Amino acid sequence: MLTSLKQKVVSLLKDQVPLDRKTILSSLELPKVLEHGHLAMPMFPLAKIFKKSPQLIAQEMATQLRLPPEIEKVEAVAGYLNFHFQTFFIQKELLENITKPLPPPAQRKKIAIDFSSPNVAKPMHIGHLRATVIGQAIYNLAKAQGHEVIGINHLGDWGVQFGKLAWAYLQWKDDYDFENEPFESLYALYVRFHKEAEKHPEMNEAGSAMFKKLEEGDPEVQKIWKEFIYISMQEYEKLWKQLGVHHDLVRGESFYNDRLETVEKILEEKGLLVESEGALVVPLDEFNLPPCLIRKKDGASLYATRDIASAIYRMEELKCDLNLYVVGADQTLHFQQVFKVLEKMGYPWAKNCHHISFGMYRFKDVGKLSSRKGQIIRLDEVLEKAVQQIKTLIDEKNPSLPQKDKVAQQVGVGAIIFNDLVNDRVKDVEFNWNKALSFDGDSGPYVQYCLVRCRSILEKYQKPLPTAFSQELSSPEEKALLRHLLNYEETLQKAFENFKPHLVANYLLDTCKLFNHFYHKHKVLGASEEKDRLLLVFCTQKTLEKGLKILNMEAPQAM
Ligand code: ARG
């Protein structure tokens, strides 16, 4: 429900109930069914105060309230006060607000979002799809809510594996075509090293020695390592571009190298560090968690140490209010440990660090996708396959479509994004190609197609749209769509508060379903209600456009 409409109810109730405006505002609910009106206020919290049943309070209030003209009626139903706004009034409110940005948040926050964050020398895999699209959607949600957002790429660019890779590079680089296929060559080196090291474990020692050189700043090894990062970033940039992803900062793991000593010092001073079999750990028994490993026996720092540093950097140096890590559920323990260590270090902001975790993809036909070299499902291959399939479909069904390649990109990539975001992130997802690419199921193409339909109706009108509604929309289909469109703002708020973009994706699906009900039943162009119906189409179009933008999906002009 639009905030402006909620405010009307708040003003009406504020002198009638012993609650402040904020409490009333946050208690207002959206009734599930159309018959229950546009907003509902539960009377349960008042039962104790008035010493009466909620339903009795609701009944008394319903008869006493002096309604403003915009509110048609108020009813007492099962302990709720249900408010029915005048249809014409909400048409007007919707149209006025549809192109405006959301009202500013009560408290503007600075938010760090760590997302996508792949590992140098390795192709992004299907797990990174989730880390990428969920992260970008939450980024967009936060921005749309008026917050300041910093998207961070916590690139996996440090660790003993880079000593191994440098060793492999010096040994075998001439076997590969680094000039023309730098990234594939790098990954091939990575896979080869690990395969051969199984037979020749001494290679691991050579790799560790090389990493030591890197840590000590040996210029030659440093140069090679930087090259690895450059090659990998070039590759990732291509994918991010295809997905429309944007980071504001690259702060790879290596960025924290010269901050780790400080982390250890603080831990030491606070008496939190304990030696255990030559390694340094922070015990977390009181939380029923295994100890957090800070430094290994051989002196090497760890992923966790760098994440402790990453949180301190974001909260103390960047001065963020909220620090989000969009990372798979397989790292739940890691983040629990990191956050508990921060809490023990006495940082009051530790509670504002959150692991935005997500479930895994399950594939039926892994065979077709798994890369020849490593056993992973590569993201670039998934996107390519989706685009190709859409292209084939367009060639079959609509061969004269202008800008076919562009549309295939928009629809193919959009399908993969939507197929991910439509699922509650905490759940595992069964990947099903038919479902993802279908044009009439709960899919990205279905939403894009509905938007294209709205646009084409408006284009066919060929005249400037009216600037205001002239009469009340009266059919149940129109009213249902109208009421749903009013809830966009609320949906966005909920999606952001819970970091759950699937609420937006599902809202868009419902929008399309309600629009299609309306459109199949009622003529728009040429009807006597033409002008008002066109405005309803316009509001649907705008809502779909805004929603797709939040999900980071493009919308084709035609399809
Ligand atoms: N590079 C890690 C991976 O690919 C994800 C990093 C997530 N961010 C973090 N601050 N730990 O699994």
C-alpha cells in the first residue's frame, strides 16, 4: 500500500486509539482478499487497554469513526478494522506516485554489500550466479529505498594456491596460449597443477615456497600474481557486463594483508588468542562453535582472519551502518565464527554484520554443462546456452523480429536471472531449463512479455496519454489489478528489510497474472473506457519496468 494512503488512515485513527503515529503505521496490514478492502488495522493490541474483545472494539470504532471522503467505508471483521478506499481516489494516488521515487527512508543508512566475489584463476560457477544476482538485487533494493550503498568485490586473490599457480606458470606456461586465451590457459594451469600434485606431493612444497616469496614481495612473483588478477578480472568483467553487475570497490583478500597484524594485536591485547597445536585460535566454546583459526602453524593467515579485517575496514574506515555478505550457505559456520569473534572483540556494530546466505543449485543434466577441464558448471556456459535457446526460439516463431541478437541476450540472460531470484534464497533450487526459458510459466520471459504487451498497447494508441483518470474503474479485474499495483512500495520495503528479492519477483508474476486477467476480459483500445484503461496499462507498465530494474533485468522493446 502506498505510504500516502496509509498516512490517511493514521490521521484518522490517531485521536481514537492510544497509540502513536509510528505504531499505527507499522501495525497496518494488507488484507489478503479483495473483499477486506485496502488496509486493515488489528485491534488485538488494544484489547488489554480497553478490556474488551478486539471484535467489539472494532465494531465500536467502525460506527464512531467520521470518515473522510476518500474512505468509502470501514468494517469490523474478526478483530480488524478494514478500510475501503474510494476507487477513484486510489486511481488518482497511484497515477501520481507511479513515476516518483520512493519516499526517503526514516533513517538513511550506509550499506556495504559484498557480492559475487569470485576466486582468481577459477571460472565463475553456477554458485557465483546466486552470489551475483541476489547481491545485485539487494544492492538495487537498498538504493531504491534511498540508502547509500557500496558494492564490494571481495576477490579471492590471496593464499598458498597463488604460489602453486606461479610455480606452475613458470614451469609450463609455454604449453598454453596465454596470448590468445589467457584465462583458459590460467585455469588449465590450475587444474593441471592439482592433478599432478596428487602424484607428486613435493610440488605442493614448491608451491608453498613460491607463496612465501610472494608474501615477502619478490618482484618477479608479484608481477606474475598481478598478471593472474588482471587476466581473471578481464574475464569476470565480461560476465558482469552481460549481467549488468556493478561493484563500487574491489577489495580483494590481499587488500587486508597489512591489516592482519593489527587484527592479531587487538585479539592478543584483549586476551582472546589461544595457542593450539602451534596455531593461534579464538575459542568460541560459549557459543557452541569450533574455535576460529586466526593463524596457521606455518604462520599463514586465513580466510577468517581476512574477513575479520574486512568487517573492521567496512565498519570503522568506510563507516558503514550495515555490512552484508552475500555468500552461499556452505559458509555459514565461517561467518558465524567471524561475527562472534568481532563480538568478543567488543565491536558494538558486530550485530550489524549479516551473512545473506543462499541455497545451492541442483542440476539434473549436469553432464551437458560440466566443463571438460574442471568439474564445475560454468556460469558463462549457462548464460550462453540460455541465449542460444532463445535465439532458436525467435528464429522459429518470430524470424523478422528487429535486433534479434540483442533481444535474445535480454531474454536469455533475464530468464536465468529471474529463474534464480524467483526462489526464496535460503532454499536449494532445482535448475530446470524448460521452466527457466518458458514463455508462459512463472518465468522471466513471461514477465518481459507482459511488459512488451503493455508497451505495444500504449504505442498503438498513437496519441498522448491522458494526464488524469476521468472515471472510476469498475470491473473486478480492474479493481484487483489496481489494488495490487498499490502494493509495490510495500513489497519493495519488505523485500529489502528481509533481504529477499524473491518477494519482488513473485510480486511481478502476480502483476502479470492480474494484468492478463484484465486484458483477456476487457477491451482497451476502442472501448468507451479506453482512456482510463490505458492509464491502468500505463501504471502496470511502469510497475513492471521498475520491478525488473530492481531484479537487474533488461526489458526488450519487442519480443
Ligand atoms: N571468494 C569466495 C568464494 O568464491 C567468496 C567470498 C565472499 N566474501 C567474503 N568476504 N568472504 O567462495
